[in-house]
Amino acid sequence: EAGVAQSPRYKIIEKRQSVAFWCNPISGHATLYWYQQILGQGPKLLIQFQNNGVVDDSQLPKDRFSAERLKGVDSTLKIQPAKLEDSAVYLCASSFGSGRGSSYNEQFFGPGTRLTVL
Amino acid sequence: AQSVTQLDSQVPVFEEAPVELRCNYSSSVSVYLFWYVQYPNQGLQLLLKYLSGSTLVKGINGFEAEFNKSQTSFHLRKPSVHISDTAEYFCAVYTNKLIFGTGTLLAVQP
């Protein structure tokens, strides 16, 4: 079974530029997550989709970050314009079910995209 | 609000020695608990999870963890480590989303 795919693996941009990351979840997984992992910290959830709808985007900086999952499969996370503090690894994960409330569905993580903002 | 504390940012240990990585959580509701491992330039891999039942949980690569509700802890242990266990280890708590600790770097030395 193929895992979660992400591209690019590395990206270097200057501040105020725009950048986009792509994620393809495991086939059949309804829920897709984007996490931000700053150096020295644990991953932090940015946004959660179930199919093509947003379940949780409470920690997404909406003034500069946007994400979409138009057909309920792959997803794109965009930053526009980037700031120095956006330097981090952006992890995508997927799970079979929604995992909301008391239920839990195991999340499978991709290799991440390492973003450096200069 | 839920939170996770990993008390040690780095744990150096010699090969074949035992190791314990500490994790404490705070939550006002029942939680599910996890340990993930992250090798350099890779994503997170699930080591083990506690959802319910036995408080001693066994995972992959010889790791185990014990859920202690009274001490709100979920420490990770391995009786004998290998060089290949060198990685970052994250404890996480789940209520309706995964909340991660800051991670512990396990550095196994020959």
C-alpha cells in the first residue's frame, strides 16, 4: 500500500514570496491533515479536512495560509506572503475515518516538506 | 485544554543499555495516548498507542509504554537500545485532535 505522498521535499524562498505544498493521501482515506513542525517543537495541527470539507482550521493563520481539497483526494497548502517564522517542516497525514469526538482513527504521516524562508 | 510535557529534550545512552523517555499529560477528560518516532528527514511513525484496556502497551521495535492515570504519565521504555534507535520521539495525546509534546532526542552511542 502506497503511503502519503508530499512534494516538494525541500523548498527555499525569500520572505514575502509565495509557496505551495502538495499532498496525496493514502487511497480511500477520507480525512486529511496538515501539520506545521517548527524546529525543536512537536507538530501542530493547521487544518483538518474530511472529504472536501474543513473540519478544523482553528490554528491556521488565515491571513497568509490557505488550503484546499477540492475533489476530496489530494490537497494543497499555500502560504502567501511567507514570513521568516514560517520556516518549518509541513507534514501531511491521512486517516480512514474522521476521528472526531471520542473515536480515533490512526493517522499516517507523509515525509514532510522542509520550508526555509530567507 | 490538553497538553503534553516531555521532560527531557535529549537522552544520551550507550548501546544495549535500557532507556526510559518520560511523558506527562494534562487533560480533564479521558484521552488516548501515543508515542511516535521520527527518523531524520522522515515523517512520523507510530510506535504504540493506548486506547483502553491493559495499561502496559507493547509497540514496534521492542518498545513498550505504561499508562499511569494517577500520575498522568505515559513513559516509553526499551530494555536494550540499538544504534538504529537514534531518532526523535514524540508523545501525543488525542481527544478530538492530536496534541504533541516537544520531543525527546534519543542519542544512542556505541
